[in-house]
Amino acid sequence: MTSLAPRAPVRSEPMEQTIHRLETFVSRMERRYECASDVMYAEIKAGRIRETAEVSRWLGEYRVLGELRQFTENGPETGSTSKTTRTSTTDVCARSTKKGSSKKTT
């Protein structure tokens, strides 16, 4: 029996290139939503902002970026960590804290 869905091509790239690609994506999303990734995560977790598919992808890529940075700094023996790659005490999402709101600009 054959599969009806085409397979996605597998891309292999150096880790540094992957990290750069993820940094670019995360940075673009932070500018688009005018919000730091760690703050957006906290706002969603607290239920003040609704998570969309786009935001879910952003935060997933942010988490992977943190894990790759940890891996390149400490090697494979340390495993994954729950620490974020940056800390922020300033709430730069102040304009988007109403539940169900999301800011999009083009």
C-alpha cells in the first residue's frame, strides 16, 4: 500500500546554520509582536494571551534554539535544560496582555 501524502524533504545543515536560521526567525517574531519570547511564553502560560498556531511555532522554535545553544556550549552529556536563553524582567508585551488578543503587523 502506498502513502497518499508526499514526504517532506529532509534537510541537513550545520548546527551553526540551524542556530542562525532559528535566531533570525525568533528575532523576526519578537519584532512582529513587539514582545520578547520569554515574556510571550509567560503571558500565554498565565492565560493573558491566546496561543495561535503562529505563536506556537515561534515559541517551539525559541525552545529548540535554547536547547541547541545549550548543546553547543556544554556538549551532549548535559542533556536538555528548562532554562531560557535570555532573561527579561521588563514586560514588553504590555500592549497585548488582554486575553485573546494578538498583535500582528506586516
